[in-house]
Amino acid sequence: MAAHASSYNYLVFTNTAGTTTAFSVNNLTLTVNGTELQITNANGTVQITLTALKSMQFSTDGTTALENMLNADAPVQVFSISGSSIGTYTSLLDAAQNLNAGTYVITNGSASQTIIVK
């Protein structure tokens, strides 16, 4: 059975530092603007420097990548997309429930993940 792009719900990007970010493919547009890849969907727009992009792949469940990478019950540190510390939370769920809408980097010391909070 062949797989087609329309079979997947997410496009997942991994940067050279190993951080992965999943984007819903609904209304997804990708635009190259100079040295930046601009990714836009219903949640907003994010830019990734092309030289920092290691890979991109389709995924059926983009949220699973986050759950596999970070223990959902372990304490996490949260940083803004620019690297400023936002705080430490008791769990991934605690962080997601207490953060304002925006894009954040979540880390548990051994792994990191970029998330978008609506």
C-alpha cells in the first residue's frame, strides 16, 4: 500500500540541534524567503533558517513525537522562542495549561521540543 502526503496530518521539521516541531497540514503553506523557510498554518507563522534545517517529514500524529520525546509527567523547563527562560513546570500538561498563546521551547534536560500554544 502506497503512502501519499494527503494521508498525513502533520509535517514535522527537525533542526540541526535536534529540536522537532510539528505543524498541522491544514491550510499549510511553505515559502522560501531568502535564507528563511516561512511556515504558515491556522496557528500562525514561524520562520526557520534553512541552514539550521536538518530534515522534514510527514507524520500521522504530530503530538506523539512530543510525548515520545518528553516524559509527560516529568518536570519541564520552558523558554521563549528567543531563548529567555519562562519558568519550570511540574509536567508538560502543567506547562501547556499555564502558558499564554505563543511558541515555546520545552526541555526536560535531555530532550527539547518546540510547541505552539493556542
